[in-house]
Amino acid sequence: MSDQQLLPILTITNLIFAGESPEIIKLEDIVPLMKDLKLARPVTCLDAIFKIVDRADRTKLTLVCQEYGLLPAKSFGFIPGGSCEWPIECVASVQQHARQEDNAAFMFLLDATSAYDTV
């Protein structure tokens, strides 16, 4: 898009950052996302501009939290510079070591797939 075409979006974006977003942007659709044949999870569909601003806010907030040490030290995914690669390699290494030594390896993994099934 040209700069001229982006001006209205910039105006709306600045309003959202200032906390004065137009009511029309706050409207949302809630649609069910089927998990299986019996369970559905509600998903909120927001305006694209609102999502972009929300993402920018979240990114800035995460950087500030990282800078001041407010994130847990064991956080790997969904943070700038973070990756789930190390935890996956750690699990694989434990399993490989247990096989090589003919020992049992016990791992307890948290499954949060049903965490948001009820409101």
C-alpha cells in the first residue's frame, strides 16, 4: 500500500495506542473451533488493525519484562530470542540416555489441551 493509503490506518493505530480506539474496532465475532466431535473451543475474531496493534503492544511489553527480569528464568517459547529447541533436545537426550543405560526414564508432562474448555 502507498503511504497515502496507509494514513487512515495510521490514524486508527495511533488512537488505539492512546487508548481511544473507535468502538467499531472493538466489535468481535466469537466462533467455535472444533477440537473433536464433542468439544469446541471459543475463538474471538477481532479486526485486523486491532490485532496488529495488540501484537505490537505485546511485543513491547515482553521486551520490557525481559529487560527487567520479570519473566521466569525457565521460559523458552513465545519470547524474543526464545525457542523450544533446547527443551526438546533435553527430553530426547534423557530418553536416549535411558535406552543406552537400559534404565527407565520417567517424565511428567503437563497437558493443557482442555484448560479453556469451560468459561
